Amino acid sequence: MPVKGFVAAVAMALATIASGDASAQVATPAPAPVAGAKPVTIERITVHSPAIEGNLEEESPDRAVLVVLPPSYRSSPRRRFPVVYALHGYSIGAEQWIGEIHVPQTIEGAFAKGAREMILVLPDSKTAHDGSFYSSSVTVGDFETFVARDLVAYVDGHYRTLADRRSRGLAGHSMGGYGTARIGMKHVDVFGALYMMSPCCLSTRALGMPDATTEKAVAALRSPADSATLPWGLRAQLATAAAWSPNPKAPPLFLDLPVKDGQPQPDVLARWTANAPLAMLDQYVGNLRRYAAIGIDVGDRDGLKDDAAKLHAALDRYGIANSFQVYPGDHTSGVAGRVQDSMIPFFSRALVFPK
């Protein structure tokens, strides 16, 4: 069914995609293979997160994680490597994410073109409503702390990393770009460089009114898992509410929506706005100044372009060094090439490598 009225407005407000249906993995073009590229190794592991335990949605604290080890990891057993944590977008998981960015080809290509070798870690943040927004919530779980504490501690404890913030990068696309902004602002003690690819949800815009069908569909849900039957836009709204306006006294979904019984709920929208990086930024200027490098990119046909430009302008206003690139493309069409030719080289320059 098409998403109408309020749901369409919410989908625009969330701005998690520029256009089209994001309910499944998007087919993206791969950059040309690079001659002489050496193979990386992908390990599939499970990381237990105490921060996610006990959430009201019953999301598993045992999270799937992909670890991409560079070509020389096995052949140089004494060498340690910087780590980049790369966060996927809304409605997909880590396996779909590596398909969209064409891993391992793009990582191997980046190294073959001269980027220094590093470890990449891609955690799965998919939930009952298709995404955690990398936030801290009793409803969905504390995915922010999962990434910034539990995951980093596990990787440092099990792989040959350079266990220092100056050798850790954080990156992400769309919802993952939002997570990079959010976690980066709040956890400068953990990460040393940030790269945001088409970040979503930097601001919260005015919401429309729901139609009766939409409210009836939400009221009919008996568990978070039931949202799998709903349209993409409404699931995105529920995911956002679970992350930013949790309510432990409101079963079965344990969340507050910005419209109830046909009436706007300004207090709920205020809670959403409090989680928007453009509203948060003024509080974290000191932290942002400590990053060795901050990168932002977005396609020229991406509906997220204006907010990405506002983030760049806000950083400039405070004199915080950052790079901002608008490239030819929509929300997903250029993402694989950007990983190979921009993101990995960015961290190759910004992170501290072994002498």
C-alpha cells in the first residue's frame, strides 16, 4: 500500500532516503576492479553487548559483526592496525551493507590504489522496526554504547589493533551517517576521525497529520515484530520513536508517537529534535575540535544534500576543520565508489599508523 498523509511527511522528515523504496537492499554500481589488488579476509563473528541487554523490544544483545582484515594481517603477525568502524543505513543489516558497498572489492581496490592497510568492522544494527538509529533507548537498547564501548573493547581484545583513539575511525552511510555524527559528538575519547556519507536525520522538520488508516494500523500491532507488515515509511517512524521517544509505560511498542488521536504531540517532537545533530552540535563543539579530521559527502541528487551542507556550515561557523564534497549521484548510486576512492583514503591520511 502507498504511504499517505502523515507517514509520507514523516518519511520526508526522517530523510533516510532521497527517493524510492528502501525496504530492500539497493543495487549499486561497483567501481572498476583495480589490477593487482590483494585479497582481504572477511570474518563473521558475534559480539555480546551488555548495553543492549534488557531492552523492551527484546532485541538480541548478541550482534552479528563483519570484520575485514587487510591483506598483510596474516603475513605480518607482529603488526598492529588502525580500525575503522563502518555503520550501515536504515532497513538493511551488515550483510546487505557489504553488498551495497561491494566489499571486498572496494576495500581491496582502495589498498591497491595506495591507501594504507587498516581493519574495517561492520556491526549489524537492524531491529524489529528495521534500525536502531545507533541511539540509547530502554525500548530498542543502547546501540550507541554498543558501538562506542562494547564493540570497540571486543575488537581490541581479539584482533591486533592499535588500541588508541587516534587510530580509530568512525564512518557510516545514511542512518549510519547519523550514527557517526551522534556517536562522534559524544564519544571523542574513543574515536579520532569521522566520515559521514549522506547522513540522515540531521534535523527534524514539521510533521503532517495522519489518516485514519495509519493510526488504525499502528493500534492493531500486538508486538514490535508485527511492524514487518507495515509500509516502509511507517516502520521508519516506529524505529525513530523507539530510539528517540521511548516510553516503558506504553506497551506493546513502548514508544510515543508525535501524533496521537489525530492531534500533534509537541513534547514528542521536541524529544526527536533533541536527538538531531544540527540541534546537538552547539553542545559538543569542544569534542568536535579534538578530531584529527571530519569528512562529509553527499550526492547532488540526494534529498539529504541541504542538511549535509548545513552541518558543514555549522562546523565552519565554529572554525572546526572539515571536508565537504558534493558528488554526482543520488542517495546510493555513488556509495561504493566513495568507499573505495574517498572514505578509505580519508582514514589512510587521518589515522595514526604504526611507525
